Amino acid sequence: QVKQLSEKAHGVVTLFLIAIALALSHHINPVLAFVLGSSVVFINCISPLTFIYIQRYKNKINGPWDEAVPIRRGNKMEGL
């Protein structure tokens, strides 16, 4: 219950801070506010959705950094 409340509160605070940053930057320069808003949307929405989308095309690559997988043949252990 605390975790759910914390996640909701985190989202609300984040949106509030983004709104304040956009409002204050709009007073300085409207183009700056547009660039800031576009960057926030890209980083927080488009990039994660892109990673989720391209995850289906990911290939599993085995290399020397993986743990060894022993192969049993008969009574002997090979690959150690």
C-alpha cells in the first residue's frame, strides 16, 4: 500500500516540477520552453516506448562473458 501511494506521489510531484520548469522557462524564452518540453516528452515517453518496441527484435548473444554451462555426456562432465 505504501509502495502504490509512493509511486502515485512520485508521478504527481514529477509532473508538478515539470510544469513549474516549463512555466518559468516560458517567461524567459518561449522557444526554450518548447525545447525543454520536447526534451522531457522524448526522454520520458518516446525513448522507453522505443526500447519496449525493439525488445522483440533482440537476439540472445552468447559470449565469453556468460557463465559456463556444463554438458553431461554419459557419466563424465565436460566443458569444465
